[in-house]
Amino acid sequence: MDATDGVIDWQIGRSLAETNLHMFEKGLGTDIVLKMGEKAQQLPCHKFILASRSPVFYTMFYGGLPETGSEVIIPDIEYDIMVDFLRYLYNGGKTEIMPNNVMGLMYTAKKYGVQTLTDECRVFLQNEINSSNVCTVMEQAHLFDERKLWENCLTTIFSNAFDVLRNEDHDFHNLCADCMKKIVENDRLNVPEDLIFIACKSWAEEKCGSMNIDINDANLREILGGILFAIRFPFMNEMLFTEMVSHGDILTQEEKLSVYQQFNHSPRDGGPNISEKTKFCSKPRVSAPSYRAERFKEVVGGTLFDFWENDNMIDAISFKASRDISLVGITILSPFQNGIIRGSLSIYDETNICLASRKHLEILQATNDKMVDINFPKPVAISESCWYTVTQQMSGGRSYFGTDGQKEVKGEGVVFRFRNSPMYANNTNVESGQIYALLYK
Ligand SMILES: [Zn+2]
């Protein structure tokens, strides 16, 4: 067998890139051996090709103090990664970038100054980001000082904050303290504060584990450091704060007291007197835009014969969402004829526990609109595949009402299913009635 491993006409009709790659893959005429990874696996190749594509290799082989030995030891890059990298160099910029080699390739491309491959890896990562891997990618972007990619990860996290912080595989455990703090302190992280606290605690517990130290409140506080003060405890539900935070020692007595003082006495508008009282940020996070799932195709009423009577009876509808969402509020239908309606709006879970309410509402006839958005005091966490019931109980004037209702409504990445609620007493059902739309994030 000849040196070409039985392929006699490998140059004929082939491009420069193809013949280069053939010489590399068959180890023909090589003049340098790279020793890769911890095991120093041998990878024979050609100085000329390496130097022609990488400024670092050029300096190494042909610079002022050239490497004259027959081997180069590269302990920090694994053999398989270097093979993929060299394919890129030999093959005129073609190699298969995959989830399992992209980080190694990016590291190698940066180390050897191959900008085009760095760019390709960045684009690949950008396209691969989703809510279950975004923190891993963000941490790599941090490591490689890829600012743009890092910013994109941050945006992805804020758009999918619920999913990221409740990720079953705890992808956010992969974040370093700096990245974690940048996320938690940002106004755009708009999920309930108790969820942020749970995620931060879980993150710190994992760090305790990897550092082999006890998981106790003192250590968690130490590891959380500045992250702890980025959690906006004053905006946490007071009952949850009592249950989850006040019984432990993650916060000092003084800090807990200051949070309770804010719950009970201070306006939550970020006034100057508040920040003096506590170390915790007292500025509300920015609300992301909410979406509207409208369950009726038509709104009617406004005549002597066409109206909805509000007589302090309960109008109710049940719904289920295909993924976890935050229910921000409800769009209800307005009164007409210079009317005014008064009452309340509530949401219940499957066991009829009231999750949130707006009481003492007073709705005036809107000038041009037949409906009005009413937000709950805080967004309500809605778990996928559980049924919830929204009720309104109004008295006063007559309202518009919806017709041509739908059992299923497609929203932004979520499908809502509606069914009649056993709580109804005022005839609202899937087909017609009140509770025009759900407002959600
Ligand atoms: Zn980081």
C-alpha cells in the first residue's frame, strides 16, 4: 500500500481545501506533532497550514523566536476539539459546529486568533439559546468576554424569567456570582420576589455543595454577598416573607425589621426616605408588556333590549393555560348609559382558594371603549395544566357583554382553554357573558 492509503488519484479534480484536508486526515508529509490534552494525544499536522491561517501559529513557527522542536504540547485543549479546529483551518473555513464542540472550538479559535471561527461559534450559540441553556451559555460568554452574546443571554433570561428560574435542571446554578448579581439586581427581572429569593438560595446551596461547606444560613449569606441585597424583599408578599425569610438567619434581625417597616408604613414608590431605612432596593421592577387572551369574538349591548344585568351576582369562567404564565389582570366589560358598576374581581385555584382579589372597584362608562383592564395587586403565578376560575361580582348599572365565545384561545406561546365554572350565578359561560379577556405575561 502506498503512502496515500490506497487512494491513488486523490489530487485529481479536487480543490485546494480538499487536498489539504486529505493530507491532514491521512497524516501525509506532516512536520509537527501537537500533543493534545492531559493525555498528550499525538496529532501530526503541517506548520505551513497552521501558520498560514493563524497569527499565533505563525509567530510560534516563523516568528522572532521560532519553535524548532518537532512537537508542541497543548494541555488545555482536547484532541477531538483540536481535530475539529484543524479541519476548519485546512478546509478553508468549514467544520461542523455542534452543541458539544462549540465551547471548545470558541476557546481554541480565540486562543489561536481565528476570528472567523470565533464569529461562527458566537452565531451558533446565539441561535441555540433557549430558556433551559441560557445561563450556561451566558457563563461561557462571560468567560470568553463575549459582551454581545452575554447581553443577548441577559435579554433571553428577562423574556423567559419564570422558565429560567424554575428550570428543573437548575441551569442557573452554572452562573458565577457576578452574573447572578447582574441578573437579580436588574429592573427587568420581573418575576415575583419570592421566586427570585428561592432561586438565589438554591444557587447558594449548590455553591456550598461544590465548595464542600455546610449548608447553613450563615454560609448562604456569606456566599450570596451582594446578591442578597439585590433581592427586593420589600416587594415580596408579606406572608411569604414571614414564612420563607423571617424564620431563618439569612437576614439579620435589623434587616428583617426594616423590611417589615416598609411593608407596613412606607410608600413603595422609591421615595428618598425609604432607601435610608434599608439596604434593599425599594424601586419596583419594570413591568414587561402583558398580552391579552380575548375569549369573545364580539361585544354587544348598549341598547334598551340588549344588555347584561349586574345584580351583585357572580359571573365566573374557568381556564387552563398550556404553560406557566403570570396572570396580570382581567379585561372586564364596561357599563353603558352613563352607568357605573361597583364590585370585586377574584381568582381561585382548583381547590377554591382565593389567590388574588381586587375589591371596591368602581367602573365608569368609558368614553369610547366597551372594556377596561383591571390588574391584580401582584401578578398571579398560573401553573400549566391546572384549572383556575376568575370571578367578577358587580352591582349597579348594565354592562356590555361578549358573544361568540371560544373554548380555546391561542396566545403568545400559550393556549388557553375555557370551560363553564360551577361558581357562576349570573349566566356567564364559555359562549357569552362577562370577563372579556385574561391579561398575562
Ligand atoms: Zn459569570
